[in-house]
Amino acid sequence: MPAKRILAFLFILSIVIGCSRDSDQEEFERQAFSAPENITRTSASGEVLQTDPDDWRIAPMFQGFVEVIQPPYPNPSAGQRFTLEILITGLESIFGLEVYTRNAFGRPVMIYNDTRRPLPPGISDINIEPSWLSTNGTYSGAIGLHRIFIYDGSGNMITYGDLEVQ
């Protein structure tokens, strides 16, 4: 009889932990959809000059499987392409990679897509042209602060952060 109680306890514990992870992920995503503010400032070579603690955190469901090893640089940009480096640490843990921003009306706009399923372990470079952040496709239309959202190919948010185009 004690074995059945232990199994029942472990079953209930797994449900509680699963619900907690789901709610942690939901809270992370809720925070992601707040207005962009501040940035992690980087030099042209990628050196972090000032950190925004809200930028480039890893979502609860992806911790231990992926890391942002290099926040976007240069940031702020003066007409240069941003480079963001992500390290995939888990074997067969990330299936596809989609990068979005939101247009002036709040609708998502895909700016990068890696369809490999799964992504191989190692560094993945994401390059973002400032003009992709503009509603009219021009650099001048992209000037300002933008929130970038990174998802896996199944629509699960991995991380987010803010970019500034000057």
C-alpha cells in the first residue's frame, strides 16, 4: 500500500510542477508584450556597455537548452545590420527559430526564419537589417526603439529584447 501512495504523491507532484512551469512561461510571455524600454547597449565589436536586465532573458521552458551569448550589436545602430548570437546547448531541443517584431499597429512581422528541425547544437547567428523593422522598408522608417521576439518553430517564446535604431 505505501508504494501506491508514493506513486500517487509523485503523480500529483509532477502535475503541480508542470502547472508551475506553464504559469512561469505565461508570465514570461506577458512581460514580453509590455512596451519596449531601455536597451542593452553594445559597442560595434559586441562589447556590452550597459545591461538592461529585462532584455534577452531565456523563457522558463527553454532554460538549459539555449542561451543568448551575444546580445545584438551594434546597438544602437547607425544604419548597420544587427547581429545576435544564440547558443543552442540542448541536443534536438529547438525546432526552428522565428524572429518577429511588431508593426505600428501591433501586428507581428516576421523578420527572420530558420526552418531547420531540430537546430544543431552550437552558435546560431541572427542578422537583422534595420529596414526590416520599418513599416515602409526604409532605414529612416526604422528609427526608434523596437522589441524583438524570438520563438521556436512551434510558437513558443524563447527570448525577447529591445533594439534601438538611430
